[in-house]
Amino acid sequence: MSDNYNHLIPQAADRFTFGLWTVGNRGRDPFGDAVRPPLSPIDAVRELSRLGAQGVTLHDNDLVPMEASQEQRNQIVRDFKMALEDYHMQVPMVTVNLFYDPVFKDGAFTSSAPWVRRFAIDKAKRAMDLGVELGAGIFVLWGGREGAEVEASKDPRDALKWYREGINALTEHILTQGYSMRIALEPKPNEPRSDIYLPTVGSMLAFIHTLSHPELVGVNPEVAHAKMAGLNPVHEVAQAIDQGKLFHIDLNDQRIARFDQDLRFGSDDIKGTFYLVKLLEDSDYQGPRHFDAHAYRTEDVAGVWDFARGSMRSYLAYREKVRQFYQDQEIQGALRRIQDLNREKSGMEDESALNWWRERGYAYEELDQLVTELLLGLR
Ligand code: GCO
Ligand code: MN
Ligand code: MN
């Protein structure tokens, strides 16, 4: 993809990041095994840096295998930090894997077994320590298996209480260690569990207010997760921004009423993606633009880098469309006409004003068509 679109070349200031697990995804699904070779964290750092990303993110075990000794762990972290330095890459966020080990099959913080809950909290604390060592300011927590199939197995109120205790233990850890780290909770409605607790941004936000240190906890909305719940990701993210709680964001794409697809950002819902990028760019969100998606299973290694390059390039292309939206005379004219009418009629007497508003049209058809044509490249 060589062309003259210099504005589509990612820069460090764009703050694009990828999870090690995204470019490292080997195409396994419930019906078929891996189709791509493993990718080492250091190779991921080198290639992503070459493509213009600013950083990588990781689960504890994406970098340090679960069975590594303390000595092995330290060596791995040392080598990884060296690679980060060599390739000028950052690690703004780390997370913890609380779903792969069979011990978490009934959840981690919400497991019915106190021993498992304790183990999960300790593992999360160690992942936070690792994050601090790598310079991360955000700790994402995705409760992959914090859910249930059998409602009889536990009272959901207990599950919420245990969940709260877990997160309180983590904020306590931040405070006692003097870390400048904040937690971002990532909601998802289902998959791999039948139902996951706290399935939407709204439920997470309400839950955060019940924690001991709500000021340290925000959300990490994901486009695909909102769509899986049948919701509008733009409105989910807007509510997080409105509450000052957008600490991080997972960008990808997803069709409604499908399995968890993790499609490349902006590859499916063009209009929805446009409004999401517009919202992020219009807001004061300064955090990473983090891609949590993976290449199609049809792809080989080259396809993985096409996926990574395409994710960033698409974000920049949408951002360019946002700029055009603000510069388009007709679009801005249509918006101004609507606003002028609103102002003009606000001086009328109540009853006649209301009647006027009952009869008038808002001309949103015209506006929407203009935006559609902008996105289709007709303007
Ligand atoms: C998923 C989630 C994960 C999390 C990741 C970070 O659907 O599997 O989106 O990719 O984002 O585990 O916590
Ligand atoms: Mn996801
Ligand atoms: Mn995610």
C-alpha cells in the first residue's frame, strides 16, 4: 500500500498500541487449531515499531509463562525492556490472564472457591507489579470467566460482593505500594461464559461507585463487546467520557448477533466507526488507541502485518474524514441551519413555539445523506 497519503502514516503521537495477544493470535478457534507459528514478544515489538505503533500491551503470561521461575521471569523482563528501549516502544497498559488456567473455570474474583479468589488476587497483584516495572499507568481487568451458566450455582449478589472485594484489594495494593496506576474494567456480555457479570459500560460505572477507591477505577470499553450486547459503542464510550471514566479503549469491529469476532478496526461498520473516531477526537481523551483484534484465520504471517498496518491506517483515514466533516461547507451549513432555527424560535410564546416544533421537520435526512456521501468518498 504505497501512495501519497502521508497523513495516513502513523506517528508516535497517534498513540497506537496493540496487545501482544492480537498480533500473536495464531488463528485457533473452537473448531480448528493454530494456522500460524508463534510470535515472540520481542519480534512483535520490533515489527510494530517498524509499522509506526507507539507501544504494546500484554497479559502477564503473554510475556512470562505461568511456570517460569523467579530467575527466568527476571531474565525475560530484562530482555523485553531492552527490546522496548531499542525500538522506542512503550507499554502503557498491562493486564492479567485470569481465564486460561483451568483453575479459573468458574471465574477468578467471582469463583465460588475462596482459595481460587485469593490466588486470582495475588496473580493480579503480581501482574500490576510487572506493569509498573514496564512503565504502565493503566491496569486493565477483563473478567473473562467472571460469569455463570448455572444460576443455581451461586447467588449473583455474592458474586458481585466477591468481585468488589477483589478490586478493592487491587486498589489497596496500588496505594500501599505507592503506584501511580489506575484500573480500567472491561465489560463484555458473554463469551466464554454464558453470561458475564457487569456486561456493559453502564453496569461497570454503577459498580465502580460501590468500590473503596472509585477514583482509581474507570472503564475500558470495547467496540465488539458493546455490539455483542446489541448496544451502540459510541453511546457507551460517550457515557464513560461524560463520567470522566474513559481510562483506556479497545478498538475493533464486530457484527451484531455473531460470535466474538475481533474484526480489524473500522472494517465492518463504517458509519459507526466514523462517529466513534469523531467522539474520541472531539473529546479530551489523551490515552492510547489500543487495537484488540486479530487477523482473519485465512492469513499467514504477512497477513498479520497487513492487519496491524490496516488498523492504524484506517484509524487515520477515519480521522481524516472527521476533519473533512468539519471543513465541508454543506455539512456545516446544514448543521448551522438547524441550530439557527432552534435559536430563532426560542423567543416565541410557549404555545405557538410548541406548535411550531410539532410541525417542523429537522432536516436530518439531508444531513445524514451528506455524511453518508462524505464516507462514500463522493464529497
Ligand atoms: C476478549 C477481551 C480480551 C481483553 C484482554 C485484556 O474478548 O477476549 O477483549 O481481549 O481485552 O484480555 O484484558
Ligand atoms: Mn474482546
Ligand atoms: Mn478487549
